[in-house]
Amino acid sequence: MQVHGLGRLIAEHPFFAGMAPEHRDLIGGCARNVRFGPSEYLFREGEPANEFFLVRHGRVALEINAPGRGPLRFLTVNTGEIVGEAWLVAPYRWIFDAQALELTRALSIEARCLRDKCEDNHDFGYEMMRRFMAMLVQRLHAAQLQILDVYGPGA
Amino acid sequence: MPVVARVQGRRRETRDTWTLAIDAGGFEFRPGQFNMLYAYGIGEIPVSLSGDPGTPGPLIHTVRAVGAVSEAITRLKPGDALGVRGPYGTAWPVAESQGSDVVVVAGGLGLAPLRPAIYRLIAERDRYGSIVVLYGTRSPADILFRRELERWRRRLDIEIEVTVDHADSLWRGHVGVVTNLIGRAAFDRHHTVALVCGPEIMMRFTAGALEAAGVAHERIFLSLERNMKCAVGQCGRCQFGPTLVCRDGAIMRYDRVSRLLPVREL
């Protein structure tokens, strides 16, 4: 029953829209349901990036703590989006904190499990990387716009 | 020639931005138009009208202190005189958008030229489909017209989303660029008109995101800013390819300027 439930949740998540059912089944084997209360951390900077999260409902703030300045929030991740990219490349460690701003329900995908399946099945691995790359490029462009500080003095 | 007008009132919006109510004897304008404001002895700048075109009363202008003239204007007190000529320029296609969804995307001070259009959309709410206002700015302290945004959000028949580029942990809202909000907003891409105003880089990214969301180029409108001087198409200072921004803009259709925007030499 639980596998069927997870399969449905994976199929409904926008990140996996249009993915072949057999590939979704591979992801389902690495997934579990998780829930975070308001202010609860999904992970902290420096911890091993053993998983990533598909936000099903809620909002998560990504932030870096700066001595003397406190946490600096640079992105919020919302329903239908992904939290975490550090699981993709060594050394697999988080470089920022992720904190739920409200009750957040998500699917956690176990990183080693998924990396192993990507290695074993390159069609599946390519499909996963293609989807992640699109998200990463979008976030890179957004980060470039943030760095430009277009609303700052002189804008 | 500018008319001699007097400041009736002023309100601080953010650290460096003020809204002035100016008694200029009353004249009509359309959403998106601008006036030339003259700080006597210092100079003249174009400033968009930010009040409600449907409400008689003083002219409302929101000015950010970024140069000698704008700093002088933001220092004016009630009773002080300034020169006003206008209104000039093209308008947001508010009436022309009736029957469509309308997505308003504002960046930073760009919310000010869009506010008259939002007032008109709200005044005739039944004539439009979904109305979505997406606003991005630098930080929570830089949010313009905050109380008004909160009031609009409480209406329940308009989607209002605000995001900031960075924040501390006291901010509970969105963090990230305004283009992130476009994919999350609910509108019919085939029947949507988009009104966009902000720094030009932000507008280029926003137009790209709207295009990616399926909104046609000819249904996207931008407010361009170039070195406007005379405001009547005579001096040529604001030439932008084959157009003069003061005469043919400042509001232009994206399909007519999209190829010009990335050209450095213009």
C-alpha cells in the first residue's frame, strides 16, 4: 500500500511530469514520506547530503549563517519544487541550511540509492540528470540576476 | 513650459524613496504616463505618475533620491514650488486588456508606474479574468507601498505575491528573483496581457520567463527608460533604434523592442 501511495505522490510531483512509469518506479524504491514543522530544519550546513527533497506542500528557506549578521536567506523553495543539489556531486555535503517556514510535506529521496540506480541504468540516469540540469540552469540564471543587485543604488 | 506647482504633502516610502502629492491645478492622465518635474535651479527629470487616474486631486509622484534633481525633489516640503509639465508618453493597455487575464510584474521602484494601472484594474475588476501582481525588490525594507500591497492581498480576488532578493530570518515571505513567481502564478497563457516595469535587466529576464510560460510577445508590455530630456520627441536624447522613448514609449510592446534590448550600442 505504501509503495502505491509513494508512486502516486511521485507521479503527481511536477518535477517528474511525463516521466516513464518504470523510471518513476525506480525513484519510488528510494523514496519516503517526510514532514517538517514550522522552523524545523531539513538539514544544516556541513552535514552529509544523503538525500534531497521534493516539496509536496509547504515552503522551505535556504540560508547561510554569517557571523555577526545571522542567517542570510537567499531562496525560498515552494510546493512543487526541489530542495537540495549537493547529493549530485562529491563530497556530498550541504553548503547551506534548509529550514521549513511552515508545515512542509515532502518526499525524501535517498541519494546513494538513486545514484546507484543512475549508474546501473544510464537511460534512467540521463533522464534524472536532464531534469536536474534544467532546474540547476534556471537557478543559476536566477542567482546571476540576484548577484547583479538590479534594484540596488543606481538602478 | 512647466506650470508652477506646489507640494501638498509627502510620505516616506522607503529609506530613499518618497511619494509627493503635488497641486498642479489638476489635469488628467492615463496609467503609465509621466510628467517632467523641474527642481528650480537644479534640473528636470521624467517621473511616472503613481496615483489613481480615476480620482481627482493632486498629482501623485513617487521619487527615489538617486541624483541631484531627484534628491532635490524628495527634499521638497509642503508649500514648496516645483515645475511640472506633462503628462507625456504612452499608457498601459488597461482598457484594451478587458476580457483577458492580466499579469503585472514589477521590480523595485517599477511598482510606482504600474500602480495607476492596478488601481484601474481593481476599479473595474469584473471586466478582467485573473489579475496577478508579482513584485520583486531588494529586501523587505525596500518594499514599496507595503500597506497597499497588504490591502490588495486581503481582497481575495487578486493574486499578490512579493519576493525579495535577500532577507534575514524575520522575513516569512518569498526569497528569490521575481521571475521565480511567474511559473507559480495562475493565469491562462493564451489570454493574458503582461505589464512589466523595473530595471531593464529585470524586464528582459521577466519577458523571457513570460515567453517561456507561453505568453505571446505582442501581449507583453514594458516600460522603457532612456535619457529623456525634452519629452516631446524633439531633442533625440532618448532615441532607441527607430523610436524615441518619450514619444513612442515609455510603454512599448515587447515584440517591437525585443531585438533592440540586447544591443549595447543603443
